[in-house]
Amino acid sequence: MTTFFLFGRYTSESIKKIDAKRTKKAEEIISGYGGTLKWVYAILGDDDLLFMVELPGIGEAVQASLAISKATGIAIRSAPAVPVALFDNLAQEIMQE
């Protein structure tokens, strides 16, 4: 499983439909693509929502992001994440070349 962060931004239409059922729908969509919703927060700044999810791969992340956008009207962008220890090991390999 790969960890992804999904950043959500409300559109003028989607903000009118804020509802806990919509959050549940997003969780069901993620589950349908073989993933798990770890947590979701409402945040301030350029984005309105931040999801941490685990999905099998990039393809499923793309599909889940698009399906959430389609179902909720929330604009979603996705970013894969790796543990910092893994990042450090990968970077160290490059630096030693």
C-alpha cells in the first residue's frame, strides 16, 4: 500500500452541500479502490480539506481522486508520500554516487 495525501478545495457549489454523508461517501469511494481513509481534516489556507489515505498504487489514487470529485464536487489533488526514513535512505544512495 502507498500513502497519499489528497488535498480538497471547495467549489462555490460544493460548499453549499457540506454534510457528514459526503465524508462517508468519500470513504466508501476510497475503500472501493482497495484503500483506507486514515484521517481527514478541515484546514485553513489554499486547501479546505486534507485526507491521508492508503491505496494500492498511483492508478487507484487517480481513480479515487476523480471519483471523489465527481461525487462531491470538491476539487481534489493527490500527492504520494513516503516515510522520511525511506526518503533519507533513497537520497543517501544518490549522494554516495
